[in-house]
Amino acid sequence: MTKIPEFPQFKELELTDKMSVEKLTRKFKPYSDFNFSSLWAWNIKTKTKISKLNDNLVILFNDYISNQPILTFIGINKIVETTDTLFRFADEHKYNGALRLIPQEIAETMPKSSFSVMADQDSFDYIYPIANLANMNNWPKSGSRKKIKQFIKRHPNYLVKLASIQKINRDEHLKMFQKWAENKDIPNCFELNEYKAFKKFLELEDGKIKVVSLYVDDVLVGFTVYEIQTDEYVLSHFAKANTKFHSGTNDVLNWEEAKLLDTQGFKYYNWEQDLGLLGLRKSKEKYKPSFFLKKFTVKKLNYEDC
């Protein structure tokens, strides 16, 4: 277990930091942005750095879309002192003057007389009851229900495989990602941040990370990747499907995954945030989230703002 340096010293994120990071995050709800596997995979420019301040985990990394630097922390120790210290650091390094992705239970403890605390809906994690997703084939007046039935009728012998990330055919799943990009008319998926993150994710060896793969006639038509977080929560990481093969491929895949998780006793599925992308938001909303893990943007409150 690597030691995390005390602030203002930082270290670049390494695989050996997993235990140290999770020691500081496991006492909180499973927010996607503080998940070690996600931090590792999306560190595609090797700029993610970690530090420890008042026994809180501080993370400096790049925005998933804009690549602009994000400064955040998770922890409940000396909140005002920690926040003020990070603001001074941000000012010194000419960051955007805000702390982002601050979890709700931390944001709610910040005095409103000192800080502007604003909900960031684009970063909310969508949480779904797994038992409800497992019953998707019976949802009344649902397009997903209709597509599942059509898929089953057309491909009654489809096969679902569950495997740890170490045991999948990686080249096969990378080609599935490429097929997804081709269907989206993306000219060069190899330059996508998400593709690079997925390749990096495949370097992980963790028994809690599972891959659900959907096959028709021995051909992979879709997959999802999830990670067991707690006795109740699992976290989605990646999901790609060939919807030109059948428009219901995603629905069948999500339904089959939910049934597997339901039989194992898990209750909630964290499908991460929508990043403010309208298409992604619509696709997440159609699966009926139950609630959100909310994150906030925090700014220093100047007197002229009052």
C-alpha cells in the first residue's frame, strides 16, 4: 500500500495506490468520481494526482470532456480549513477558482456564510433499484419491454456470459467498442477519451470487476462492465452494444445484467453521471432512476456576492 503524501505535496496516481485511496473513500457513499478504478482508467494523460489534507483525500485531475483541471476532495475533517486551503492552492496555480464534484454529505456541512454551494446536475450519479431493472421485461407501456420481447423472439438462443475482467477476450471486446463507434459514425474511435480509458481499464486485475457479455451465434453483440462497491451497490463502468444488429440489444443486456445482480442480492446500480449530454441523459432517464448521488460546485463567497 503506497503512502499518500501530505498536502501540498502530490503524487501521480499509480495502481499501488488502490488500498490507500479506498481506505479514505470507503466510509462514504460510492460516488463514481472517487472510485479508484474510474480514476485509474480515465487518467489517460497521466495527470491525475492525489494528496491528503487533514486526513481527507484531495484529487487533482482533468475534466472528462474539456480536459480542464478539476480540484476536489472527499472527507469530513476540518471542512472549513480544508476548503480554504484548497482555494488558496487553486488561486496560486490559476485554476478556475472552484472546487468541483464535492459529495452532498460534505457540501451540506459547509457554512453558507463563507461558501457558495451549488448543485451540479450534470455530475449527479444515477441510482437504479436493481430489482426494478430485473423486471424490465414486464414494465407496462415500455419501449424497453417491447424490444426485449422482439429480441428474444428473433434470437431465442442468445447467450449471456459473466466473467471477471481478467478472463474476457480483450481483443474481442475492444472490437465491439470499435463497432459501436462505427455505428455512431465516429471516424477514429482510437482517439476517443472513452476508448483510451477502456483500454487502460483493461489493465486492472480485480475480482470485484465483472463483465457481462451478450452473444448471438457466437458473435459478441454487446457488453457491460460493473464493479462491486458494497454489499448493496454496484457501479457501472463501460457499456457498448451493436444496436444496428438489433435496436433492443442495450435493453436485453441491461436486463440480463440486472437479473444476475438481483440473484446475488445487490440492491442499487450506480450508472454514473450524464455529463450534461442530452442523449446520454435521455438514455439514463428511460431506465427510471430512483434517486441520485448528488455532487456540488463550491466557490468562495466574497462580500460583493452577498
